[in-house]
Amino acid sequence: MQDDTSTPSPRGLDDLDIDLSDADAAFGSQWSAWLDGHLPAIHDELLAAKSPADKHRAGRRWQSQVAAGGWAAISWPAEFGGRAATARQQLLYYLISAERRVPPLAGRIGINLCGPTLIAHGTPEQRQRFLPPMLDGREVWCQGFSEPGAGSDLAALRTRGVVDGDELVITGQKIWTSGAHVADWMFALVRTDPAAPKREGISFVLVPMSAPGIDVRPIRQISGDADFNEVFIDEVRVPLTNVIGTLNDGWNVTRTTLANERAILFMGQQMALTTTLRKAIALANTPDPHGIRASDDPHWRDRIARAWIDVELVRLNGMRNLAKVLAGQEPGPEGSMSKLFGQHVEQNLHELALDLGGEFAVLDRGAEDAPNKGKWALGWLRTRASTIGGGTSEIQRNVLAERVLGQPRDPWADA
């Protein structure tokens, strides 16, 4: 395991298990060529950023550049500033982005989740008002779905919306709201008919984060990050024209949002796992202060090989789900399989990296001798929540038990 020729590594662009047409290959080449001219500058800018606020501002400027090049929302129809990219092209885009270490877009939540929902269910006026600034980063979005008593059981949400003339008056609380502290808008689920059955009487509403009555409180995590937030909503007034779809039909509208979230999850997860594994392999090939390489030890070689196999299994399962989409079928329980297995693989990868780094790997950011600038310890701490966010492992097991093994539904699911 002394060089790349003898080191197993995740599959690159040349050996994807999908057929690339001439149009697909041209699409990938165009994205790579655009990155050649723009990527070095943003890497330098992010490296020079002194604070999270500096990085966020740089991220907005980066998104503006990407949008100007037509690469910010490749899955959107061309009429809205996208490229109408096929599923194959989207996968290629994400793989190239991982290879090139492309920074994430500041407004990716809006582009990936709210944008497709607006395109599918919004009025022409709503699309004209919200899509352009969402695309170029002028307006950044957060998702207001989860609540203290409605996480995995999202339909149990209690945030209320009362119709008052041509306005909706919203009161309640959202939690684990990623990026709410820097967001301009939130797309939220609000219960507008409390007498309706559990999954009815819910509306999909766009809420300005600058509105009187919005109180955002960051939640500091074990890693020191504070990207998650509590959002308290106290009689916030929004016009009824901010309801997407029809009033009380938000559960059906949000199916579009969640379908896009599942598709993006696989691609983003694969990028992250591939990048982490490659860094761990590079660490194993780096001599320690005594000139010893971990890759020379059969024990470490075995652990790295197992990690590579696990990453490949996540990729193959994701490709199986993608094949369904390419064939025009609905995604199946493979999404839950990827979520359940992939998050445990993510945790195991960071544990492997910490072990490879030895005693210095537990040093935090800023420590002089910390390998990978202290990011191994940071990543390990962040992945403690991997089996909770986006649907707990327990919920994913329930999905697989019910949809694959035919087991009866949990009583609470139909309460």
C-alpha cells in the first residue's frame, strides 16, 4: 500500500457503473472546464476567511458566480436558470465536485429542496418572486419542518397557522433548523386545520426570517458548531400568497421536497464518504515521526480494506436506487438502507482516521501538531449525531421492517 496503484480507492469518474452518452461526457467536461477557471479563487478566499460569517459571505459570492455560469441548480428546468440535467448528469456533477473539492453553495437548502417544490407546485408569481434570488444566493433558505415533539413523526407537528383576512398568523416552534441563523427565508409546515386528520390540515408556507416575532436561538453542539437552531415563532404574519399549493394540502406538497431530499442525500453522502476515505488512506501512507507507515501494518490494511468495502456498498445501494429513478420508477426502501448503513459507515470512517492519527489526532483545531488541522477530531464529534439527523436509525429500521420484511406498522404511525 505504498502508492495509488496498490491502494484500493473509491471508484472515480472513469469506471462508473452507468453508461455515459456523448451528452453526459460533454456535460462533465464543461463542468470541469468551468471549475478550472473559477475554483482556485474561491479556495483561496475560504482559506483566508477568519470567521464563520466570513465563510458564509464568501459562500454567497461563490454561489453568485456558479449561478452566473449556469451551474447552481443543474436539475432545474432551463427556463428557471437550470440545465434540466438527467439523473446520470447530476451524479456526474456530484462526483466531479467531490474530486475537485468544490465548496458547497450557501443556498443549497433552497436550491435542492424548496426550489423543486416551487417549480412543481408554485404559482407563476411565486416562481418569479422567489426562484431568481434563491438561485444566485441573494436569498438563503432554511427548512422549518422538525419540532420538539415532531421529528421522525413529522405529521405530529403543532405549529399553528390561523387565517386572518388575507394573512396567516403563525405561532409555534421549530428545532434543528440548519442555517436558520443566516437564512433570509424559511419554508415551513404549519397546521392550519387542527380538526383535520393527522396528515391533513397542514400547509406549506414561506416565512421571512426578518419578520417581527421570529426568534432564532443557535444550538451549540459537542463539536463546538452552532449550525442548528431553535426557531420560535410568535404570531408571525405572512400573506396567504406565501402558501405553496392550496391551504391544508401541505402534506402532499412536501412529498416533492422529501423526494428531492432523498435523492440529494445519496449523492452528498457518497461525496463525503469518498473524500473522508481518501484522506484516511493518505494518512495511512504518511510516515509518522519515527518513519513508520500505518499502511505497512496488516492490521491497518485490513481495517482500510473493510472501510473501502463499506463505502462501495453504500455506493452500490445508492446506484440501485438511482437505477429505479432512471427507469421512471418510484424510489424504494433503498433510501432507508443507505441512510441507516451509510451513517454508521461515516462514524466508523472517522474512528478509523482518529486511530490512524494516533494520540495527535484528538487535538482540536488550532493545535500545532494536529493532523488534518484538527479536522479529524471535529469530524468524529460531528458524526455522533449522524444516526439521528434526517431520520433516526430506529425509524429507518422500522421502514425496512415494514416495507421489506412485511412486519406490522408501529401503533404510533397511525395514531
